[in-house]
Amino acid sequence: MSRFFDWRYCAVLLSAVFIIACPHEGDLAETPEIPITDGALSTGVEETTVHENSTSGPIATATSDDASDSTQDSLGSSTTDSGTSTTGTTEAVDGECGNDVLDPGEECDEGTDNHNEGACTAACTKAVCGDGHTWEDGGEECDDGDNNEDGAYGKCSTSCVWGPRCGDDKVQPESGEICDGSDDGNDDNGDEYDGPPCAPACRFDAKFVFVSSVYHDGSFGDFEAMDGLEKADAFCTDLGQSIVEGLTDAEGNPLQIEFRAWLSSSDSSVNERFVKYEDKAYVRRDGVELAPNWSKFTDGAIAAPITKSENNDTVSSVQIWTNTDPHGDRASFNTHCMDWTANAIGNEGLFGINTEGSNFDGTWTYIPENQGGKTSCSLEARLYCVEQ
């Protein structure tokens, strides 16, 4: 061939290679190498026609017997004429708890209504007694889970109802309860009961006053330390703990209450050392009200004689160390067993007596010396103890 002819022939070949080798948009397959033979152009693809008038570039048209627009391989993947592929099989995926659909492994699913105090818990399990969640709509009163126990005071039973406890309208003195009832008092005291309301700890919402169950001579402390009043107060507080035995405070600790002895010394009177409550009643151990507040308690007369001990036993017509008049003031600067630290013969102290009617004339706390209201400090008497 002539040189001119050779150059034209080369130009044709280059053009053909360019058209076939350059991929159109979306075609990511690698174009195979185009072999050149003498006087002929081979594309390497069997039975393929190139359409140059396509608006989207060259399109290869298969001439095989399969005329489908898509083919499927042996793994279930299909290829469409757009060049995208999809998977013909999917794996089952468990749903999430709370989607309002009962999925495998779930006992229930109420969607946003799932909650631990409902029929379906937040973990998509059905509420049952013993799961530690109280389902009130299902009849449960309580649920302490593994701590449920039958017959134990203050415990939730294995049927998820309360056992004996403070708040069941039944007084259980063996468990330390004093009262148990509604705002108008202890239901067990009868319909006519008009005493102070029962507090949440199953004791009256009032201040207790009792006569000690134990006798003591006139010396409660040490003369040199002059701590007679302090030791007498401790004596009352120790006795008074039996009133709240078995009860606990909000933190679960044993409930403690403080009492002080209704005693006055040469330098300190009841009025000077007691906490005075104007918003609480003063009551006996059995709940009988003595006065609605401190002012009435010290106005000269009280509503009933103080004849109940810390154990709620009746103790009457006994001598009680006091040296205190009905108004809470010191009765004598001298007759007080050396400020309640001496019990030698010759030392004397003033007393009251808790007979019926003594509450009206003041003799429950003070009998004048000239009327026999003093006795030897070597003898034994009792104390009035007042809750602080």
C-alpha cells in the first residue's frame, strides 16, 4: 500500500478502537483488549453490533437465545439493564422491644405503653408476682421480688399483698405499734375514740407522758458533777424506748425518742429546760389526751391523771419526785435531794401523787410541804417522763 493509504487506514483503526474501548456512563466493566488483524477490526465480543446513533453512547446488543432484560446468577443475584443488582434472599432480623409488635423471644409488647408497673414490662415480659415490680392494676399491693415473705411484719407476701404492717388499721403491739388507723385515731379503739391521730410510724401524733414503771431514790447523779437532772433525763429516755421498740425511721434505723424527767432543781426548772409544743397534744401511753398543747398542759390542771407507764400498765396512787408546780416552775429552792444527787438521811425532796382527781387540783405534781408533800431522799419514788 501507498503511504497515504496507510495513514488513512491507521486513522480508521484508531477511531474504531476509541469508540469501543471508551466506556459509556454507568458501565464499570473493563473493556477487553481489541486485537488488530490485517484488514479487519475485531471487538473480542462474539456476534455484537455497535449502534453509533445511540443518544447514550454505544450499546452492545446480545444476540444469544436469552432475550430477557436481566440475568440471574447461581447465588440469587439479578442484574438489570440499568447495571444495578439486588439480592433475592433476606435474613430475618428480630424486632426491638417497644415497637408494638410481638417479636420472637418477647412475651408481650405494647409499644410506648410498656412500663415496669404495667401488664407488659419495659423488657417485654408479662408482669408476674415476684418480678420486683408492683402491678397495681393487676391486683398487686407490693412486690419485693426475692424478698417477698409470708407472715413477716412489714413485708410483702409471696402473693404480692402486704402482710401485717403499720397502716393496716390493726394494732400489733408485739411489733412495736401503739396505734394504727385513720386521721380520727386508731380504729381498734372503737368508734367513740376521739384521741389524737395516729402518725405514719404507728404512734400517736402527739407527745407522750408516762409515769415510770421503775422506782428510784432521790439521787440520780453525782453530787460533785451536779448531773442529777441529766441522769434523770437519761433514766426516762431509756424507759421510753420501749414505746417505739421495733419501729424504724425513714432511713430504716431504729426509731429513737427523747424524754426528760418532770424535775426541777435549785437552778433549773421544767419550764426552762423543756421543749414546749403548741401544735401537738400531750397524751398518756394509752392515747388519752392530757392537754392539747404545752400552754394547756401547764395552766394548772390537766384532763386526766397520769396513770399509765411506758408499758401501758396502770400505775396509780404512788409518789412521784417532782419539785415542780402545776405551771412547770420550781416549787422549792431547797427541797430537791441536793439537786437530785443525794440520798442520805436528812436530805428531802418534794413529790406529787397521781390519784384520781389529782389532775384537777395540781397535786399530781405538787403537794405543799406543810401538807406532807416532802419525803426522805433515801426512799424510792417514781418519775413523770415527758417526750421532747
